[in-house]
Amino acid sequence: MDKKLRVIVENCPQNHPCPSIRVCPVEALSQEGFQAPAVDHNKCIRCGKCAKFCPKKALVLE
Ligand code: SF4
């Protein structure tokens, strides 16, 4: 079964620019203000880079 990137909003402190946005190779992540990032599932290639990068484990491939 295909994995899907999930944003665990409770894990995101939502007080900073999301650093994982920069590591996404296809610009599938976006952020409004300091909110938890949003995933564009049509763009996401499920590479897992953002999930590895997020220190709060707010992005999970599952
Ligand atoms: S899994 Fe990869 S392609 Fe998908 S949002 Fe994260 S970094 Fe971008």
C-alpha cells in the first residue's frame, strides 16, 4: 500500500517558519504564517525527506 505524508499538527509548535519546506524537492509543502505546514498530495512524491528533517516529528510518512 502506498504511504502518505501526514502532518501531525499536535507535534508542531507552530511558532517558526517550517524548515522542512526547504528540503522538499517538489515544493509540496506550504505554510501560512507559522501554522503547521500543509501538504499538496498531488505534488508529494513520498520521498520522506521532510519527515526525516522535522525535529519535532510533525511530518510522518505512513
Ligand atoms: S515526502 Fe518528500 S515530496 Fe512529500 S512533502 Fe515531504 S519532502 Fe516533499
